Amino acid sequence: MGTFKIEGGHQLKGSIQPQGAKNEALQILCAVLLTPEKVTINNIPDIVDVNKLIMLLGNLGVNIQKNGPGSYTFQADDINLKYLESEQFKEEGRGLRGSIMIVGPLLARFGKGYIPKPGGDKIGRRRLDTHFEGFIKLGAKFRYNREDYFYGVEAEKLHGTYMLLDEASVTGTANIVMAAVLAEGTTTIYNAACEPYLQQLCKMLNRMGAKISGVGSNLLTIEGVEKLGGTDHRMLPDMIEIGSWIGLAAMTKSELTIKNVSWDDLGQIPDVFRKLGITIERKGDDIYVPAHADGYEIQNYIDGSILTIADAPWPGFTPDLLSIVLVVATQARGSVLIHQKMFESRLFFVDKLIDMGAKIILCDPHRASVIGHDFKSQLKATTMVSPDIRAGISLLIAALSAKGTSTIHNIEQIDRGYENIDERLRAIGAKIVRL
């Protein structure tokens, strides 16, 4: 189990480049299974979860060529479907939640798709019903082996249909879209997820020859085509990492520039941090955060009531940044209620912040009230264990702002979502060592 040793309380300075988007990568990589032609993808993040999926594609028979840092060419012209029923696949597929999105492309192109019950973060229940209900509506037969938690869908031919999703699941929408592009007839998906990464997937599929309209809305119309071709694609910067660096700058009173952030795809993220009192300036396509020498003050609502920050499907505020917002609020002037609606276990890491001296009341599994210190009482260094990717980066930010030397164990969780994070933080002045 890897460990970070962090000497906190130092100001950082400089610029940092966000990696390619993890959540986009998991969708885009699965889409290479839809065509026998070459697909080149750029700005792929070098992180554990993405590398696991690339390895899984290779084992499935996809020819993979690395062109350079973050750039790969994939060609799925000789797929080994027997691998899907092997013990090796059951083991490898189980270790990555994003592996669920190979099912839609495999079902569309080869008439069958299998997956073991995926793993991933322990942040609460994340149902797969939306995925499989969509496949069933397209004409697939579903089966589930309870003994080894193995899911399967099969169909001789998929047929377009109308469906109203029970939740605006991002991975569910992506999976159904990838199945529907090769279905016979027209598929209409209402209550579809519409976040930028899903839009990126749809635009890429359209370049490959798909006919998807309504991209960016919650109503997608897909006219099925017989086949798809190759394409080149560049992934967006990771908005969760961008939010993480904004939070880091505020907590350490540092002057930071976050480069090439694709401002138009950030949605509410800049405004939510501004509500916490953080100054964010747009400079071209960069974000500039000045050093907050006098701290930052949370805005109340116009009637004076306490600010609530809650997550919601896009274009609402992403749940992946609520952990960061919560940590940032511990040193603000004022109070805020954090309402994590979408996952019921994601706030359980606050006990570690309370141990560091933060004033947080965990109201229930979904809500936490944070009373800010206004930097009058610095967080204290401690030893902690990272429970998931986003809590891990939040604890790392807390440690970088704290007084003394902190230790974070189980940093494999952080490595799942953040590329070479210790090297990149040292480049802007952080005192962090990987043990």
C-alpha cells in the first residue's frame, strides 16, 4: 500500500496543466470497439483506471499502438470474444467500474456483451439497471449469474425504440448510445445525460459515421447505421482536476494559473467556487487564482440564509467536486451546508478532517454543515487513509494546508484518477514525497 508524506503550510506558485478527462476516457476508449478501422485518441491521462481499461481492450484482441505521451491508436479488427467468458476477464473486469461500457459496443457489433459486477469507489450504491433496461428495450435478452455476479446481454439484431431513462446516468447513457448507433431504425433517449464528456462521445461517433442529433440536450435521437469508420479524437481537460487545483490554491493561499481549461465546458464550477469567496479570473483559456492573503468569505443567499451547495446531473454541479468544496469551506469565513444527493457514503471521510481540527457536523449520510475557521486555526497534520479518489485528493489538499507533516496511506486510490500527482505538485512548490 503506497503512502504520501506531506509537509503542509507552504505557499505554492506557478502553473499547472490539467490532464485529459478520466470520465471521458472511459467512454471514448470503449467506443473503439464499434469499428474495425483505426481510431486515434489524444490527451489520454496516464492513470490507473484508464490503463486498466486499455489493458482489458488489449486482452480482448484490440491492436494498440502507443504514438507518444497520451496518444494511442486502436484497431478492433480481430476481437477475441472467448476472452469474455474466461476467468481472466472476470477478474480484470471486476476491478474497474468503467468496464461496464464495453457491453454496449460489443452488443451492437457482435450481438453479445458480458461483464462481471464492476468495482470502483466505495461511495455508495451505483446501480446498473439503467444500462441493462436500455439494452432490453433495444431488443436484447438479459441474463445474470448470481453465483459469480456475471451479467450478460445477447441479441441477433438491435431495433431502435423510444425510452425514458429512470435516471440521467452518464455511463448508462453512453452505453445505450453506443449500442443504438448500430441498431436498426431510430432510437430516442429522453432524460439522457448531457454532460460535456457525453457530448464528446456523441461528436466522435458522428465523425465515425453515426447519426446522433440533440447532442448537449437531454433528448437524443439516434438513426441507426450499418457500420462506423475510424477517426481522430482529442479529449477535454479533466474538470474535476481543474476544480481540485482551484481548491488547492485557495486552501494554501497560493497564486496559481491552471492552463488550457476549456472554459466553455466547465459549467457551474467557477461560479460555485466564487460563492465560497474565491477569486477566479479568466485569462484566455486559463484560470488565474490570486493568492488569497486575507482568506475568502462564503456568500449567503440574498435573504441572509446559509448557502447550500448540492450536486445534480449536468448542467448541475458535479458530485465529484463536493469533497473538494467541503475541504475548502473548512478555512472560509462563514458557514455552508454541503448536500451530497447522489451517493450516500461519499461524506464519510469528514471524520478525518474533524481529526485535523475542522468544524464539521455530519447531519446524515448526505449532508454536512461546515463552519469555517477563516485561517485563524490552521488544520493540524495527521495520519489518514484515502477511501476513494475524490476524498483522497481532498485529504491531500487538507494536508498541504495543514501545520506539520501528514501521512496519507492507500494512495493507489488517488493514483486511479490523478496522473503523477506528486511530481506535478512538487513542480509548483509542494513538499510531498511518495514512500
